[in-house]
Amino acid sequence: MTSALIVIQVVGVLLAAGFAFDEIESIVFSGPVLSLTSLVIAAASFRACRPAGFYFGLATPTFAILCFAVICGQEWSPAEAQRPVSRCSAVFAIGLALAGIRASIESRQEPRAARPRRLQFSIAALLWLTLFTAVLLSLFRISAPLRFADPQTIAWLTLAVYAVAVGYVVRWFHRGWLPKTEPDDPAPPPGSHSLPVA
């Protein structure tokens, strides 16, 4: 299933990049849809401990957030965003297609380990994320109280919160905080004796 989703994701990103050259406003629809599909791939790869699929799944939402932050942060009109965003989308689509080959091959292999279906979150990490968001909101409110809800503030705040969240998930993925699977045939404890089978 993950392999099929990877193929669909690559085809969708290539089509979205092509449509962006003709109508840049199409990314308003294609960005969220492809990001959602990509996060499904990332979640499945996270549970199966597949790094290629995991990073493949994080690529599209990261690119979408960056485009959103740049367009809103620079206050570009559709005409101003047409050339740079469409060209960056084409380069991203080619790179994602190459990464998709590696992720698709990995998805057909046996997973390294199986994580439990119920995800576990660190309370300390959630508290740090809450504190980080609160500090950002306070700084923005103090420095620009009359422009708190302007597009630039929303764009950079969204990018900062997303970066912290992705950093936490990546750290969690590599540190292996969740329980590891036990071997199928563990060695008997010292001092135990197995009875002969007749």
C-alpha cells in the first residue's frame, strides 16, 4: 500500500508542478491535498522504521510550508509568485521523483522493526513546544501590536512552529524512544534447563 501511495504522490507532484507553470493559484488546492497524502506515507514509514519513506513523506508538506511562508512573507501577488514558485516546484518534483524510487524500493523490503500502533508523546517535549509558541506570540505582540495578524507574522510563525514540530518528530524517529521488538527466539535465562522432548 505504501509503495502505491508513493507512486501516486510522485505523479501528483509532477502534475502539480506542471499546472503551476500555467496557473500558479492551483497550488492552493494541490499543496494541501498532496501534503495530506505525503503525511500518510510518513506515518506509515515511521511505524515501519523506514527512513527513506519517512523523509520522502516529510518533503512535500515542508516544501508547501516554505512556499506559503515565502509568498505571504514577501506579500507576493500571483503574478510575482508565478515564475519563482513554478520553477522551484519543477526542481522539487524532479528531486522527489528520484527520492520516490528509493522509497518505493525500501517499502517492498521487510521493515526493520514494528512500532506500536499507539503513539507515545513526551510531556516535556509538548511543554517545550507550548513554551516556544507562547514566547513567539509574545515577541510578535510586543514588537508589532498593531500588525499581529498580518500575513508576514502568520507566515513566519507557521514556519517556526512547523520547524520545531518536524525537528521533534525526526529526533523521535532516530532515537527510537518507542519500545523495540523482541527477538522471536530469545535465549533462555542463566541457570535454566530445558527438558528433553521425547
